[in-house]
Amino acid sequence: MNIFEQFREMIREVVHACGALPAGIDSSVVGVEPPRDAAHGDLASNAAMALARQAGMKPRDIAEALKPGIAALAGVESVEIAGPGFINIRLDQGFWQARLQEILRRGQAFGDSEMGAGRAINVEYVSANPTGPLHVGHARGAVFGDALAGLLDKAGFDVTREYYINDAGNQIDALARSLHHRYREALGVDAGEMPEGLYPGDYLIEPARELAERDQDRWLDLPESEWLAPLRSFAVERMMALIRDDLAAIGIKQEIFTSELSLHRDGRIQDVVDELESRDQVYTGVLEPPKGKTPEDWEPRPQLLFRATDWGDDVDRPLRKSNGDWTYFAADIAYHLDKYRRGFADMIDVFGADHGGYVKRMVAATRAVTNDRGRLTIKLCQLVHLYENGEPAKMSKRAGTFITLRDVVDRVGRDAVRFMLLTRKNEAPLDFDFAKVMEQSRDNPVFYVQYAHARCCSVFRNAEQEIAGLDLSREALIAADLAPLTHPEELALIRLMAAWPRTIEQAAEASEPHRLAFYLHDLASAFHGYWTKGRDADELRFIQPGDPALTLARLAMVEGVRTVLRSGLGVLGVTPVEEMR
């Protein structure tokens, strides 16, 4: 339950029941938020300020008129009017104790929202060219996309996770030629240095050996026109198997893999261009030279263009290359129409930072090709800078030119990679220092949060040893009398746990899973702070051997923390460990 939304609805009812306000007043403008200063209470409403113009009254007068009705709401301890009409609300201890009971009762389902109302949404992420292993830049988009999909799931959307295989175009021809070079080496032929423009990494050596074992010298002396297509297929198949393994290493399993090549083979690109043409959305024209081009190196020529400017883009965009082939853009339009026709009016694409210039044209094209019924959101992930004790990390020998995702996962583990890549907003660059990520201190966010969960588990193990026969079952914790939880530290911890549903909804609305990482760190910090105070003050210890009732109440609180931590880590795809080693 999002308590802020709950009180918003209740205050709207108070507005309509208040005789001092005009009948039929629009209460949808009423909001409830946490106060900027926690000393002012638990909730703050803008009701009086937001309704003043409609009602033709001073905000302060409206606030005073609403105060008795709000004060009578269940769980409200006091209502104060501040300044020109701010309404600050303080909730009683029983309300917060009931929220803890709700957490225990719902378990990891606590925080599940109906905000998405089961609406289908397609989240496409990674979608790296299948020309080699995933690198650390792909890792950020992969983790962000997967966490965003998990977040939207939690918020009540029907989420499909998708990977678009760019298996057509010049880069795939280059991959096939690179494989052929390694294939010749595997057969013992002196192939010389890898030609410039091909892929020099060692990752093609094993596929080339497989090809040589399977086909012997079948492709050795044939002209390129005969071996290029079959080696393209073989190389893409092997590279996608490598990519799937890399994704599995970081805990990602996508449901749908769509091939760009299939769009060409099935004629779907021609179909979408024909459809746009029938609606006068394409024409033959000449583009202005790109910025930085001079008349000497720019050759104006007629091209088939999409009227992207009609849909919010800066310039119209070409659909055919000079050799008659479709542009990547044309294929991408067909792909997004295909997603729309599969039932996804809502689509999210996760792109790397180098695709920033592609955003406007794809949003425009999606609007055009779906008659403005499709909604495409593109999220850009900025670069990851890898360091080793503050110094730039060295490149991977296996990849040749970059550090692979697998290198990073093998070094620090899946959980550390996933959590650390979510400690910054996707649009902000991120520094990833191996030494810091492996450090066991509060300065390492993933360690700090996982340690909080492990510490919760440790408290329960200690309770079993110190108080023989104490029933610590889920049922016993749910039924526990929580009235002893009155200490300010305890109530503050429960307030923070109760904010989890709102955090989910706000993060989902903004498509910002990093907010969950921030929230989990705050919850872990609050829990560690309480634990530390209990170490110094016996009366705050979780386990009170002489007071089983207080012990059970505090263990219920610990279980609440553990539940919310587990729920949040689950959304982010991070393991909630029970012991730290």
C-alpha cells in the first residue's frame, strides 16, 4: 500500500464532504508528499493551496475548513496548518505498527503495485551487434534494462524482455571474413595478419576450429561469394551463443530474440515503406549536407526520404543507401512496427551513449508508422570507466580492443556488477573501480546492503540460541504484538520500510531503477545504525532474554527489514546473501 496515495484519496473525500467548499470542486489536484522537513510530520498535503483558485478562498481558510475532517481519519495523530495553508499530518504509533504487520503479512509481495494495470510493455535492451563478446559498455545497458524490466513487473506492467539481433549489414560481412581468416589458420594455412577492418579478438579461434572440424577444407579455396553467406550464419549463431552465455553470467535471460535479417528476408521493410508511402510519409528528395561537410566532399543526390520532420525530428531521414540497400533506419522502423503489431503499444529501448542522435528519428518513426498510437521511450546509458586502484584498467587480451563483460563478472561477481552499475542514474557517467567494489566497508554500496540482509539473518540465528523455544515462524511474527515498538529509532525504521511501495511507483513512472539502489542503501544504513546503538545500549538490543514479547516485536521489525531488502534486491537481480564471507 502506497500510504501517500491512500491518504491522497482520503483527503479528496474530505474535500468533497466539506460543506465550506463549492460542490463539484475538482479534487484531482490534491497531492500528498513527505514533508521537506521530517520534524513537520509524516505527510504534507497541498490541498488548500491547490484548491484556492477554484474555491475562490484563501488557502489558509480552506486548510482550517479541512483540518477537522483530516484529523478524524484513521491513524492521524495531529494536523497542523503552517504558513499560508500547508497541511502537515502526523500519524500515530498504531498506524506505523500496522504497516509493519502489513509488510510481514504480504512478504515479498509488499510493494507490488497495480499502477501498470497489466498493460503490455516491451523492454528491448543489450541488442549488441553479434560480432563478439559483450563488453563493459554493454553491461551497463544490460543491467539497467533488466532492472527496469523487473521494476515495471513489480509496478504491475506485463513486461516482455527482448533482444534485437543486428545480423544484417556490413559488420556481419566483416565478421564472416574474420571467421574465414581464423578458419584458414585452423587448417594450418599461413593467413598472415588479420586485415584492417576485421575483428582481431581471439574469441573467433574456437568457432573457426569447430568449422574446420565440421567442414574440413570445404571453404578454403572457394571464392568469397560462395562462402560468405554460410559463414555469416555460422558466425552469428556462435556469437549469439557467446552473448547468451555472457548474459547468463550476469543473471539475464531475455524472452524474445528478433532477427534483423528476418525483416529483410520476409519483405517487412518494403511493406512498411509501402505503408508510409500510401500515407504520403516518404518522398524522393535531396538532403542538405551534414554539418562540417564542404561542397567539395558532399555529393547531393536524390534519395528516398521519410518525412521525419512531420513527427518532431530535426531533418528528414533516408531509407535507402546509394547501392539500393535499405538503411539501418528503415529496418529499425519495420522492427518497431513489428513490435507494435505484436501488441506492444508501449515500448522502451535501451541505447548506448553513442546512439543519442538516433533518439528523435526513432521516436518520430514509431509515431508515424503506428498512426501515433505507439509510444516509444528511449533510455540512454552513459559510459562506464573501469579503474584499478584509481588507474585505468587494462584491456582484455581475449577481446583485443576492449574489456569484456565476462572479465568484470569473473573478477568481482555478478551481484557486485549489477548493484554498482545501478548506483548512478543511467544518463550519468559511472566510474567502476575494482578495488572499491571488492572492499568490505560501508563505502561499498553492494557490500553494505547485502551485509544488512546477512545481519538480519544473523539476528535470527542468535535469537534461536539465546532464547530456547521462542517461536520465530512467519505466523508467529505476523501475530506478534507490535505495541512495544515505540522507540523513535524503531518508528523511523518502520516509516522507511513503509515508503517502499511509493518508491516502486515513483521509480517505475520515471523509468529509474537506480532509485531502488538508493532506497536500499538508505534502509541498510538505518538498520545498521539501529544495530550499532543496540550494541552500545542494552535496552535497544534486538534480543531481550528477559522480555520475550519485546524480543518478538523487535524480531518482527528485523524480519520486515529483511523482507523489504530481499524484495528490492530481487527486483535489481542481486542475491540477498544470508552470510558474508
